[in-house]
Amino acid sequence: MSERWRAGPRNRLTDVAGLRVGHASSERLRSGVTAILCDRPTLASVAVLGGAPGTRETDLLAPDATVAGVDALVLSGGSAFGLDAASGVQSVLRGWGRGFAVGAFRVPIVPAAILFDLANGGDKDWGDHSPYRDLGVVAAQAAALDFELGGIGAGLGATTAACRGGLGSASVQLPNGATIAALVAVNALGSPLVGSTRHFRAAPFEIGGEFGGLGLPHPLPDDVAVPRSKIALPGTATTIAVIATDLHLDKASARRLALAAHDGFALALWPVHTDYDGDLVFALATGERGPVPDGGARVEVAAAASSVMARAVARAVFATLPLPGDTLPAWTSLAG
């Protein structure tokens, strides 16, 4: 990893000032919600590259849309049922007087994305109404600067082709003082590991042994290029994420940042962006540090977005511990 880059003090999304993260988890449900709250309305965009996405309020993130900033973002398990989580977060924000002013009313703007974790062994017999709205309330109320990684929140029930998935985050500080940070719920159709080994595909981008310091295997295994995948049923996977920076961006530039972060998925997961994934990255730009510089510095920002997302993916899997009834082993349980 370049010595020009170092992880932020928390090595989490909240190293970008003005953001807080909260989780709500249900081990009985084997699912959960992660809420990303903005201290003030924050410019946002989105890039969807998977073939089976599930989203709420993403149209307003287009460059020609009226609303300039969001109040929160939500990542949730539960497939389409999980979109209810955004209503819970919205209710909390409304109680705090937050939201886009429309005459005498305020409407909190809370885009959301979901992943499919219905078939992971949890009890989904919830009756007439899903629990995700209530989980959204809990996640919003829990939002803080410090938060856990691994099998928690939106990552609680997540899986990959090789092992359990999870919730990961990482950050990087650039020489110009800018911070780029990522948060991701890894529920990939593909694998984060090199072939049949325990080594992470994201190993070349690791900082300070943050996901075990194993590096890449040597020699590379014969199956390094063989795609491993979960059963390919439409909508049964999805890796959803947030990339954030304290640079000032417009919506078009924020979308470019989200697209660069998708490259981090490709660096850390194989295969990725399949017909059966709903892979999505939200982008947030708080604008505290001024505009993105031109030339090579602009390229460095995009490269940082790719690498920090790859690191966040590996940290999600590395931090996830075994649970009773696991349908796949946690990474920590794989033979060394």
C-alpha cells in the first residue's frame, strides 16, 4: 500500500466529519439495519451496477433532481421488506425537526438500499408487518461516531460464496488532507477470498494488518480465476455500500466517486456485478475541505475510493464471528 496514504483515526466512515452510523440487529430474525445520519443535509449520488437492486428514493440523487442534500442513508437486510427501515429513520429525523422544507412542512430525505438475506436460517415469520421500520428507529437512535463491524446491522445475515459476509468500514487520509471513507454490507454472490484459500483478494490494499496481514498466497492457487458463487437465483445476493468524502463535489462528481468505489468491489470480490447481485454504492460529499483538485490529484481521489472500498469489504468478512445455526462458516472458522 502506498506510504502516501494512511488510515484515519477510527478507520471508519465517521472519519469524514459530519457523519454518524447506527445499527439495529435481530439474531432471531438474523437480519438488521444500518443507518448513516448526516449532521446537516449532505450532497449525495448513487451508482447501481448490479442486475437486481432494491432501492428507495434514488431517483432524487440524479444530477437534474431538485433536492440537493440527504438527511440520512439506510442499508438494510430483508430484501424488499427492508425498505421499511427508511420509514423508521425518517420518523426519528422528523421528530428532531430535520428535513427538506416544503412550505410549512419538513420531509426528511432518506434514500435506502436492501440486500437479500431471507434464506439465511433466521425466523422470518413476522406476521402481517415486517420489523424493519422498528429496526430503522433503533438504528437511527443509536447513531454515533464509533460503531461495530462484522455480523451486525445490515451485515448480520449477510453471506458470500465462501463464508459469512458482514458489515465493514475503512478510511484513508490523503496527503492533501482529504478523507475518503467507505461502509459496506457484504452479501455477495461471489467470494472475497483467493480461490480456495483464506487469503483476501483485497490484500494488496491492506493497511497495518487490518484484516489479518496474510497478504496474497504464494504461489497463487490453481483455482484463483475460477468463479465461486452462491446459488444463482435472481435477487439472492447484493453488496450495498456508502463512499464518503469531505471534499466539495457536485452530483455528477459524486456519482463518479461512487463508480470508482464499485471498482473496489471488483478488487475484493469475484465475481461481482452479476445478474443476480443488486450491487449499489451511495456517495456522500460533505464539502468541508473545498473542491476536488484537478489532474493527478483527482485521479488519486478515485483510486483512494477504490482501495478503501476493497479494504472495507475484507474488514467486513474478517470481523464477522460465528453464530449458532450458521449456514456458512465465518472466516475465522476456516482452516488456516
